Amino acid sequence: MKKLTLLFTLMVTIFACATVRAQVTNDQMVAEWQRAKNYTKAYLETMPDDGYSFKPTPEMRSFAGQMLHIADANYNFSSAVSGKPSPLGKTSAEKTIEQTKAATTKAVMDSYDYVITTIQGMTPAQLQETMKIANKDLSKATVLGKAFEHQTHHRGQATVYLRLKGVTPPQEMLF
């Protein structure tokens, strides 16, 4: 009987732990996106002007293209979450923004501001609403988490671009 009681207690504990989800507040999400914006800005500032057109191989994006791809995704994910049209409309930053240091930096920073403004304009309840994306029902907070993962992935790829140009990447900004 003791073994059965112990097993039952263990199963209830595991179930309880599995069903508890940490709720991230809007302020915490904004703080993380602001940190990501600052980190990405450091990458944009570190790459010399002549490195914005650099491609490690012909079939890869340029450094500017990589960064503008981040901007496009920031706008697209945020627009999907908010239900509001992207400020870019149906255009793509990667295909329409001049791939200079100044133009790329402005476009990318504006996209981070758009994400941050989107989060600030939502209630915690709205962030928990589900939406269909990639044939999955996900909370809007989870979709914004996917956007965060996406920008982190592409910023990480940009490390190689900097190294190949002989530039030391910015110090990690984990906190």
C-alpha cells in the first residue's frame, strides 16, 4: 500500500509540475526585447560600412540582408499577434530597404520598436489568447517567443559575417 501511495503522490506531483506554466509579464517581455534590440544594434554598429554588402558565399544573404530579414520577421510576427497590418504593408525590408549601414540600422531598430510597442499595447490576457500559426494553435506570447528565437538565430549567424570580415563581435549581452 505504501508503494501505491508513493506512486500516486509522485504522479500527482509530476502532473502538477507539468501543468504549471510560468507567466511572463508584459514588462519582462519588453525588457527582453529591449535587450535584444541593444544587442542587435551593437552588431549593426560593429560591422564596418563596407561590410553590409558582404556575403560569406554567393548564395547566402548579405550582412544587411540578414539584418533586414530580422526586421521582416519582427514586423510579420508582431502584426500576426496584434492583428494590425505591418507598417511595411506587403513589402519586404530585405527587398526594398537600401542595404547601407544607416538605412539598415534604422529599419532594424524600427522593427524592434514595433515589437516592443505591440507588446506594450497588449494585456496579459491578450498574450494568452491562442492563434493559429504554422497550422498550430499557440498563445500569442508563444508566437512572440518564436519571433525572439528567430531574431536570436539570425543575429548569431551574423557573428560569422563579422569574424570573416576580421571584426570582433560584440560582447554577449545575456543579462
